Amino acid sequence: MHALNIVFAGTPEFAAQHLDALIDSPHNIVAVYTQPDRAAGRGKQLQASPVKKLALENAIPVHQPLNFKAEEDKQVLASHNADVMIVVAYGLILPQAVLDIPRLGCINVHASILPRWRGAAPIERALLAGDTQTGVTIMQMDKGLDTGAMLVKATTPIYDEDDRQTLEERLAEVGREALVSALAQIDTLRANAQTQDDSLSTYASKLSKDEALIDWEQNASVINRTIRCGIGRTPAYCFLNGERVRILKAKALPKRGDGKLGEIIELQRETLYIACQDSTLEVSVMQFPGKSALSIRDLLNSKRDALALGVCFTSTDVRSS
């Protein structure tokens, strides 16, 4: 394998997993680009991205431009004389002038099977839509949004128990392997790149807080997908006795009994069952405002009256209606 000089651009943990794979490969990482440090946590302290932390641990030069509008930023990138720029969840749209700087252009690792789910939230959208399969696409970047010619596709099933975090972790593993393999045959793959069929494309916009609101008039399978796709980022929520609560782990079941939509129709030691449209949602983990996430078993010890039979979850705050 011919060792390549690589500039890497990425920001979150998903991207850091790919940088880690490249560090362990025969290739040379000559520089890393990542988003500027952001304020986070209760103290609003500036926090370095996972990619920056990993780069610094490995003594790799780090750059954090706000964008590439300044000519100086383009010149700095060009000064690294990279063969290729690998882009994974960087968070910036790169102008054509930047895409043209590396000898082999810019290669992107995208967490979907393109052209399905172009955009910022492909993992969440695949879960929310009920897709049974997803994967990673490695593509040659162009000026469009995830529209470049495809070099490699690697697939993985979406299991019924998958949530955003578990699926992202598995896609990171799939992507790491596919990226290193693609770089080993980059010239051949670029010569045989496959153009995307734009007519089959779908757009993966970021999940909004409104979409995280549970609608108890829906089937339990739809509600469960809302819960699973929001884990760790946009948690699904509803209202219980006027309090905004999060439901963090559940399972869709066939209809178990009669009750109003959103009503607790059955209680067991570690689960509660809520009536949905022609179905039942089995809930095992919840979170009340200002509290840690707890199992239903623990909540029944401290909030038994709040979670009694006949109590109804709602999609609106009944106190303000």
C-alpha cells in the first residue's frame, strides 16, 4: 500500500473514530481540521472536540477556522501538500476552491447508503423512518450536499433494539474499516466511481424538538422509533400530570388491553404499559425534570402515585390548555 499524506477534517466522536483508524494505518496524518472549541456544560467552559483531543494526543497539528472564506486559510491548507483530505462529520460546507486543493480531492465518509439520507442527521432519519438497513458511503466530494460520486458502500442491518447511540457506534466501526480499505485502492475506486441517482435522494434534516414530542395517537411502533432516534441528543418527551417527562427506553407491543390513548393500562415490577393506537407501548426507563434517568422499577418505589393505573400521559401540558 502506498502511504498517503492525509489532512483529516471532522468534529464529533463519530469522526474521531475514523481519525483513530487512520492514525493506526500506514498513512501519514499531516494536519487535522475541526470546529472551533465550543462552550459546554453548566459552567459554559470551552470544550475541545473529540477530534481535536485525539489529534493533540498524537501530536498532529490542529487548525480550527470558522470557515474557509479567508485566502489565508486556503493557503495554510495548501501548505500541507496533502494527497487527499478525509472529511467525516466536519460541520462545514467546503467551497470548490478547498475541494480542489488536495491532489486527490476530498473524500467524505457519510453515515447512510446514498443517495438516501443526504444531510446532517442520516442516523436519526433512518431510525425514525423505520429503515431496516443502513450503512456508510465513501464518496468523492463535490460542491453539492452529499451529492458526490460514490467510491464504496458498506451496509449494516438496523435491529429492533437499536437506538441512535448503538447504531452510530456500529456505523463508526463499519466506516473505519471501509475507509482504510478504500484508501488502499483509491486510484481504482476513483476511476470507477458511481454517480448518484438524484431521483432516489432523501434529505436528512436535523431532528427538531417538536419531532421529539410523543404523539399518543400514533401506533406504538412509531412512538418507539421516536424514542430510539432521540437517545443521547433529542430525547423523546411528553407530559405526565403537568410535568414534562422523557421516555428513554421502550418496546412496541400488540394491543394488550383497553384504555384511553396515553393511559397506563398495566403495571408490572419493572415495566408499565401505555395504550396507543391499536397497540401498546412497554416503557422501562423514564426521566422526570431535574432528575436522573431511572428504571420503572426504581420510579415505582418513589413515584407510585404518579405512575398509577389509569393515569394518562399526554402530548400537551394540560395545565396550560
